Amino acid sequence: MPSAASPAASTDGPGSVTARQTEAGLRLARLRAIASAVNAGGDIETILDRVLLAVCRGEPWPRGGIMAVNRQSGFSELVTGYDPDGRSPDRPRRWALATSPVTIVAETRRPLVIEDAQRSQDFPGYQEDARARGYRTVALLPLGCTNAEEHEMVLSLHTRERIEVAGEELDFLTTVAHLVALAVERVKHLQREQRQNERLRRVLEAGAGLMELVLDGAALSAVAGMAGAVLPHPMLILDFVTGEAIARGSPFPETLDERGWRELVQGTAGPALAGLAEGAVPGEVVLLDLSAFGLPQKLPVIAEPLRVEHETAGLLLIFPRQAAMDSLDRVAVQEVRFALGAQVMRHHAEAKREARDLSEFLGQLFRAGAAEPARTQARAARLGLNLARGMRLLSVALPRPGGGPAELRRLLAGSLGRAMPGALAIEQEGAVAVLLPEPEGPAPDAVLDRLLVAPVRARWGVRPVVACGPLCTLPGHYGQAWAECGRVLDLARMFGRDGLVRQGDFGPSALLLSAFDGALVRAFVEGTLGPIRRHEAEHGGDLLRTAAAFIDEACRYQATAARLGIHVSTLRYRLRRLEELFGLDLEDSETRFRLALAARLTAIGTASSES
């Protein structure tokens, strides 16, 4: 039966004292040998071999082994063993945990002694092995450490004959186990440091290589490829300047390969991912919900904005393979972010110069037209603008004036660049002028909504105003087209419109209305019709419709009553109520004009909103 050994009973007499002193001296000598083996250094396997040899060279343990508890495989596996009779090639090297005591020792973290393993039936596997190899008493001690595979280790010592294991011997072996654990952990610590130092060296070298690649003018795809070698996690690089979206690896390898992920981010999911740049805290892991794109699980992501001159010109997204990234992962992220930041900065400088030149050219074209058509077309060609073909002019602005035209231009340029080659987005007078080539007719509204409205809504949560102007086929057409776009923007703001808006949406009065201040128009309509609307909302009635019908029928009582389907006396009562409640005398021509104008402005705004 297994038992924890108790100290041997003391006996009186000088002989017994001498014997105990001798045993103590022998244990001290063995401890020195074991300490020497531990301190000699080397890898884990070498230390374990030396310690086991030192333990088994003296009495009472002539043979032994160190076992690893592999719970995944269900076996205790021999790490190293010592047998003075030599090792037999057919001797087993692993035993089922279900019939082995090593699991108990590893779990309880206490020594276990089997007085006679050949007779004990508690562990059938050990009994069978003891009979086959001829050992009796067994001492098992937890080493308190793990091997390279992180499996717990147990020291197993055997005797040929049955012996009584004294408490002093178990204390001695426990001390040995502590020494081994310290030595193993020290080796592991040194190995971890070496691996970390080597990895840090590789990361810094790769970071330097990345920067050299950027300075040599390499394409973003090449830089992204090398970045993937530095940071072993799926990543996504968004360049808001050029509109590029480069994916390295898929964060959903089980359901979506890299190609499918790339198509998704370059398509419908792109604006939502770009929106992570707003309010992103560098290094912070957030959960990304992509359920709208058929990916149900929430995904951990680290968003690293790439900023240039206080503007977000790009975004690096890292999808950690595990919930937390270690310190070297973060160093690698910074190296990649620094290189990509330099790359985007170069793109930003180039794009800013091109955009400035284009903006200056268009501004001059809008204001002064083309006094010298040939020279104007030549200059346009140098700037990448072909004035010889038909171009549709649009003006795009956020609902609130002055809301970030630079970032709006980059967003629209990226959206258009991927879907419509030859299209341009250029900052102009607080808005973004968009030029769309029309070789085969105007783009459908659904396409314009997808390319111009949807990205803005995904990025900022609002719909922009897209003023659709006429087709320009000659340089002289652009000034008039831009003026029309400006009028449509003013009208859209006047009546609270967003999305795609055209001058025709406001009817024939659009040109006249555009000359008025929008705030004054809204104040006039509210001051004239607001009190009547509020009264009807609270008390009911049909006073406003009655007034409009009376004005439309040129103040003819019978015609107005017939139009409203009421008696003339009812009509007269309503007109008296309008005068009593609101001071509106519809017999007065000035009053009728104010009401008619306010009603017409309301009708224009309502019709344009519904179109």
C-alpha cells in the first residue's frame, strides 16, 4: 500500500548516534554533488541527467527516472532515466496515467512512497512494470517545474529490495526537487530572454529594412509584404490618400480566405473599417462588429491611425491572433506604423501638391473660363485632366458648412478611384468638386449614391449634399456648371436637403430662391405659417388649407367653398378665425402675397425633399 514515510524511530546509545551522523554526512555529500550538477549549467535535459545520476550513485536509490505528465496524450512519459544495468531497447518509455501514481503526486504536490510496488495493487501499471524490471520500494516526488513542453515533472526512484524510507530521506529528496526546480526555471528564464533578444533584434532589423524600402520609393504593396514578416498577425492597411486597401492574412481563416477578405474590405466593408480611425486610441484593443457583412462574431482589432499634419491620412488595423499582444508585438507594431506613416506621408505630400495645382487650375477655370482654349487644355492635360471629353461636374459638401473638405476629398477620391477611372475629386471653395467622365451617358443615381453618399455616411454618420451639375464638353462650360452647383448647394441647405440634389428639384423658382439667404427664408416661412401650424397641431382644424385655397381661387368665395367641399358660411367663419387668431386679413393684398409666398416656399422644400 502507498504511504507517506515517517521518520525512523530513534534508538539510544552511542552507536545509533554515530550511524545518524554518518547518514547525515553522506546526505550532505550527496547534496554537494547534486548542487554541483545543478550549478554546472547547460540545458534542461543536461541538468536533469546530472541530477538523476548524482541521486542514483549513492544508497538507497540505485535507479530512477524523471517523468513528464502529459495530460493531452494520457501518458506519463520518460524524460530521462538511470539504470546501472543499462537501458534495454525494448523497455517502455511511457505509461498510461490511469494506472500510474504520478498524476496523484503532480496534483497533490506531495511525495508518495510505495513500500512494495510488486505487491501493491493500487497502481496496476506500476505493479506490472515493477515485476518486469525487478524493483520494490518506490519514492515519487513532484519537481515543481515543467519540461520544455510545459508538462509537469515527477522524480521517480526505485530500490531492488524493499526498504523503509525515513523522513530525513524524504526531506533530503524534497530539497533536491527544489534545487532542480530552481535550476530548470533559471534555464527557462535565460532561454526566454535569449528568444526575446533574438526576436527584438529581428524586429529592429526588419523595421530598418522597412524604412529603407519606403525611402527607396517602393510601392505600398511591397512595404505591406515586408510588414507581414515583421508582425505575424493579420493586418489591413488603408491609405486614404491613394484609396488603396491592402490585406495581409485573413482574421477569419476558417470562413474567409485572404482573397475574400481583401474583396470585402475593398468593397462594402471599407468605409466601416475606415471609420475606426475616428477616435481610435493607439494600442487599444476594441471589438469590431462586422455582422452587417455576414461575419457574425465580434473581432478584436487594434487601430493605429496614420496621421500627417494633424490629418488622418491612413489606418493600420491589426487583428491579434490572441486576445493580448506581448511587448515585442507592440514594438513590431510601432516599427510597422512608423514605416507606413512615412509611406503615407510621401503619398500625402504628392497628392497635396497635385490637389493644390488642380484646385488652383479649376478655380481659375470656374472664375475666368478658358480665354485661351488650347493653352487651357494643355495645362489640364499636364494635371491629368482631359477637358476634351465630356465631364459631369458635381459639388459635394457635408451638411454643416466648413466640415473637413480635405478629409472629404480624400475619402471621395479613394471611393471613385477604385470604381471609376478618370474621376477626380478636388477641394474647391469649402466643398469638393467631383468630375466624372461620361463616355456613355450619366452614371445612375444608385451608382452615385454608392460612390459619394455611402462612404461619407459610413465614415461620419451623416449624408452629404451632392449637387449634380450639368455635363461640360468645352472648357467654357465649367464656370456656368460650377455656379449651378453652388446654387443647388445653397438651396439644399436652405431646405435641409441631403443626398443627390439637382436644380430641377426646386422648380422654376430655383434661380430666384438661390439669391436669398437661407436663414432669412426659413425665418420668413416660420414667422408667417408657424403660428397657424402650431394651432392646428394642438386644436385641429383646416385654416391653413382654407387660406391657400382662397388665395388660389382669387378670393372668390363660391369657387373656394366648392373646392374645399364646404358651405360658403363655413368658409366665411374660417376666414374670420384667421383674422381673430393671427391678424390675417385675406382681403388685404399684402397679406395674401405673404401667405402665398410662404406656402410656395414650403411647397418647394417639401417637393424637393420627397424627390
